[in-house]
Amino acid sequence: MAEKKWRKRGLGNRALAPETLMMGFGFDPMLSEGSLKPPLFQTSTFVFPSAQAGKDFFATMQGRRKLGPDEEPGLVYSRFNNPNLEVLEDRLALWDEAEASLAFASGMAAISTCLWAYLRPGDVVLQSQPIYGGTETLIHSILPEFGVRQVGFEVEGGVAAMRAAARDAQAAGRVAAIYIETPANPTNGLVDIAEARRISDALATDGKRPPVIVDNTMLGPIYCTPLAHGADLVVTSLTKYVGGHSDLIGGGASGTKAMLAPVRRMRSTLGTMCDPHTAWLLLRSLETLKLRMTASAAGARKVAEFLRGHGYPARAQTNADSDVLQIPLILWAGLGELSRIGELVLNPFVGPRFKSVVLTTDLPLEVDRPIDFGLQKFCGHCMKCARECPCDAIPFGDKVMFNGYEMWKPDVERCTRYRVTNPHGSACGRCMKTCPYNHEGLLAHRLFLWAAIHLPWARGWIVRFDDRIGNGSINPAKTWWTDLEIVDGKVVAPRGTNRRELAPGKPVKAQEIAYYPAAAMPQANAKDAMPVDRKAALAVRLETPAAARARRF
């Protein structure tokens, strides 16, 4: 087929860069009344020149007819094709350095359609781990219901782990797809795409090998072109970097026309294509993709150079590898106070579930002073979280000295056991749901919050009034309990849930709290699980704040 003038990739003998081609590639203004930019074709159906033309168009879409020389596929129905969709796909193929591309309603629509196109009952998927949560649900929970199994390998294990997993997958059945995500979400672990292709070649049977499908969302087409490294299909969530404006949901898949043929057929059947308006928005986004991604990389580079230029080391402290205790640092940074709930920092303006990140550095910084908004005295009046705790893990009593800090110390082992091993405790969070300080920020809530901070005499009254108006009671529109359960790979109604009403009449009684001080904790850098000695923990007696002050002075 002769090259159409609107699909020319060069000027004379000079190849044009994708960012230049984004301005007009794939679109002929003369087919749209001379419009410089592609109009929005917000239509479901297209008019045929004749009944025969309509018959031919449908036959082409269904694979029963091949296009003639210089013939373009006709417009039929927006589930099959649409001008906005076709221009978008032409331009996506440029960025991915692919022969062709397909656009989808979301990243997961692209991923699931590709997998559905190549997998059949009894097949096995060889996959990297970790992967995006939606993909993990599809491969681990949905596909097994259709007889598709998975064998995974940890990306940190490198090529050896991938090869070992390939052997296990081959032993389990026909390996029909190799699915990798690199860099991995959220660890940024890297997978060797070329090695995945070599494994695919080794797994070939009867001249057919499993396609190597690569999720390229984390880097995007500017910084990685998986097809050039041996991938057969590259899938991308266009919602992220490509869309770039947080105003759309979309996905893409690129590869050869032959590899995309079963995916296109599956997309036309399932209806997972991108809608015309989203495609039109993505055309806008593609024009600035290179500018936006290079600018973000340049900004990050400048920050790193700035810190290095000052000669100060810096380190992120994470749950996986930390040399500090985050809660004391958060308290000293003035981000909140410890509540009766225990090892949980509460801020009156963002609630108890705010997320914190700790970065330690030798760079001299001016730090905030610890905050005091009256929470300690308020919690002294209020025992609502302790009363409503279904497993009595929150103490009714006074504060204790734990690892050098004055706090109400919960029974964390009892709390964890209830939430993890008891279906009635799944996704509990009852303490935070009923906390008078943890509301939605409505005007009425802000008035009571102001009074709790500034009017000490009102705190006891606010606690009683919070119960009176039913804060923390069941709200069917805002459930805090888990109302679905997966049993034997099927989603069913759970046997028990954490759905419960307030219990204002529950008696206050002394509890036995198990304490696990530093000496009872696993050794630093321990990798294996460590059994707990609850009997010994119940025997621990902690010092009171008053005794600690008397001893100090």
C-alpha cells in the first residue's frame, strides 16, 4: 500500500522526531472540512456510501475480507473504529516504535484484553513479581476461575529466578504468556526483557512461543521502548504520564500487526476500546509528552545536584530498611500527638490516618516544635476508642512508660490477631472510626474541634455529646467493614463482618495488656518470623509516668 501523505514520517531524507509528528501525523485535515486539529467524532455509527460498502466494511472488521491495494478500512461503528481512535493509535505507535497500536478504556482494559486474547483454560502465565495491584488481582484471582494458572518470580532474584520460574511454569502446563512489569510497581525492580524473550523462544512448541508482554507504565515510551529489547507487546496505562493532566482514564497496547490481531479481535468483542472523547484528549496530551517528561526529569536532577552540591548525605527511612523510630520523629517534628489509641499519631486537622515519610540528613534544618493541641488531656476524659474496641486491645487505664516514651500502650498482639485471624475483625479500624477527633472536617465538626483544643472545661461535655449524636454509628453509605470475601477463588458474602453499632453502656473494666518492649522485639535486620511469648508479655510491668518523673528528679 502506498504511504498516505498524512502518515509520512520524514521531510525529504530527514526523519522527523515523534514530538514533531504529534502535531499532525495520522490526520488529513481535508477529510474534516480543513480543520487543523482533529475534531471530536462523538458518534456511535457512521454512514456508508452504499449497502455493499457497509457489507464490505463489516467483513473487513470481522476478518472475512482483506483490504485491497491503497484501501483504508471503512468507518463502521465506534466499537470497531473511530477517527479519533485511529489517529491516536497511529501516534502511539510512533512513541512505542511499533508497527501498530491499540487504544483502550483503561490500562487494565489493555492488560486484560491482551491476556484474554492469548490465554485459554489449562494455560500458565509466567509473571514477574511484584506487579500493579489490578493486574495481580486479574492474574491471581480472576484468571484461575477460568482455569488459568500462574507461576511468578521475584524481580530481585534476577535472571536466575526468572529461569527457575520458567522451568516450573513449563512443568505446570502450556506457558501461553510471559507477563513482566519493569520497572515494577511499587519497588522499581527491573526485569531483563531480552532474557524474557530468550526464555520465550526456548518455550516455543510447534513453532509458536508465548508472547512477552511488558507493562511500561512506570517509565513510559520516552524513557523505555520494550519492543526494541525483544518484547512482543507493550502495554501502558495512558492515565499516568501520557495523559498527564489527571482528567482521563486510558490504556494502550503496541506491537506488530500480527501480534495485535487477536487482541484487536478480543477488543472488538469485549468493547474495551477507548471512547472518542478520551482519544481526543490524549491527542492533546501526546503533543506535550516529551516536554513534560523531560521537564520532570530535569527538575528531579536539579534537586539531587543541589543536595550533592552542599555535601550533605541524605537517606530515606522506610519500613523495609530503617535506622530510626518513625513515631518519635513525627512527634518531635510537630506533626501530631499520641492518642489513647496508642502507637498512632493523631493530627487534629488531618486525622489519624495521615501518611508520613522520614528522610534523615546532616543538612542543618530549622525544625518545628512538638505540637500540643490538648489531645492528651482530651483522651484522659474520653475512653470511647477503648470502649468500642471489639477485642479490648486499647487500655482504659492510665499511661505508662514504654521504650522511654509516655503513652497509652495498646495490646498490639491481640489487636493484630483479631484483625488478621478473625473474619469479624477484618479491616477493623473501629478505634479510628469512633474517635471524636477523627471526623470529616464539616463546619459542625470544626466548631467542636476548636472547642476541644481551646476550651479545656468543655472536653468532658464534648465526649458525652459525641455519643449522644451517634458519631461512629453504622452508616450504610460509608461502610468501614469488609462486605466481600474470596473463598476458594470465588467472591462471596462473608461469614462475619466488623459491622457493629456503638456500645455506650459497655462497662469499663481493667484489662490485662501484653507488653513487648525493645528487649522482646526481633533482632535488627531479622528476616524470619519470630514467635511471640504472650505469657511473658503479660507478666511485664511498666513504670508509670509519675514514677519515672520522681526517679529522674
